[in-house]
Amino acid sequence: MAINKYDEAVRQIANGFIERFAEDVASDERVHELMMELASEFVEREMPIVSEDSQIDVAAELIMGITVTSVS
């Protein structure tokens, strides 16, 4: 499938900002809050952990195992 010149220009412009955007997203506290919320929901849904403190601890460990980075 051929890509038109406009789409190629958009891709090149975005590529120039990918690293900065990834750094910006990774440093935004809202992303960490959202990741913790998603991890907590995952733990509650997928793991038979009764203690709320343990659920939070496991969720925190899960988000420490992932990172926001650019795909090159």
C-alpha cells in the first residue's frame, strides 16, 4: 500500500517528537495514577488476594515491571 506525501510528512514530524513525548508521558503523575488504578483492577479481577494491602502491593509491583517508551 502506497503512503501519500502528506501521511509521510506527518509520520516524519511525529517521529521527531516521539522520544520527548515518551519522556513527558512517563514523567506525568496522571499516567502513574492511571497505571496504578488499572493494575489494582487487574489484581482484583485476576488474583485471589483477600488483603487490600496485599492487592495494592502486588499492583505496585506490576507497574514497576513496565515502562513507557517509544517504539522505534
